Amino acid sequence: MDIPEFEVTQSCYPLRRLSHVFYTRRAAKLNTPRPAHPDSRARGHPAPDAGRPAPVPLPASLELDHVAIAVRSFDEVQGLLEGLTGHSATSPERVESQGVEVCFVGRVELIRPVAPDGGVARFLARRGPGLHHIAYRTPDVAGLMRELEAQGYRFTSDGPMTGRGGHRIAFMNPKSTGGVLVELVEHG
């Protein structure tokens, strides 16, 4: 099968020059914030920073505890993670309060739903397997929850819950964290 060659004609050159000008001008504008359209608030759109809580002044930075991946079966990624990290997977542990079964490969938590109506089951039904949440370690979950709620952040529960291994945990509502489910973990 012959593939036709394209012929560059005189009419192509002005388009090429215009696209170069566009990209050059666009690159120059990347470092300047785009001004809001004057009518955007009249149409009901919030101001660019409206509703976004200010950065939280924490007493110390929190250490990453783990990253969780929602899976239908541990076999989906367990072998890959063991090969990449050199860690063996822990024995699966059932967490009835969350309706899941979990196992760890290094700092990666694999979570599998055991209840069809739980949050992880709904997550898998909507989005399929993938990154579920990021967890940070804190010495006092309840105290940090109060601080963050005072800053305007919301949680999925009124107080700390019991997680794997008896740890106290709390999940920040993704609607108040830019779409990321954040777990706070207090090791007991």
C-alpha cells in the first residue's frame, strides 16, 4: 500500500508562522495568572480562592504513613509491588468497621472490599482499581481533627475511628482537600 507524501505548499507557511507566534505568546503568559472574566461572578462562579481554606499552620510536618490502592483482588498488583520494593506482603487483615480486608507491601496498603455497600466497594464501582488515599501519621488524631475543622476542613466522621491494628484513624472529606482522600493515623 502506498502512503501518499504530503506536499508543503506556500499556503502552509503562514499557518506555521502564526502557530509559532501563538505558542511564543502563550509561553510568555504562563508565568502570569489569568485574570478572571469580569462577568464570572455575575454568572455564579466563585472567586478563584473562594471556599479554599488557608494553609494549616501545624506544629510539625506530618510523616507519610502509607499510600493505599483499592483493588478487587490482592493478586492484581501484589506480585508487582513485591518485585519492585523487595518487601513481602503481610497477611491479609479484615477491618470490619471499614468493610475491607487489607495487606501491606512496604508502605503501600492494598485494600479490598468485603462488604458490597462499603466505601471502597463504591469507589471501585465508580472508578475501578487505583489510588484510594494518602495517609499521614500524627500523635493525636482527635486534636488534629479539631485544629483542621477550625480551619474549615471537613471529615467523613465526627470523631476518630478504629482502623487496622487498633490504630485510631480519621478520613478528611475529599470535597475539602481538593479531591484527595487523606487519612490521619495515630499508631496505638
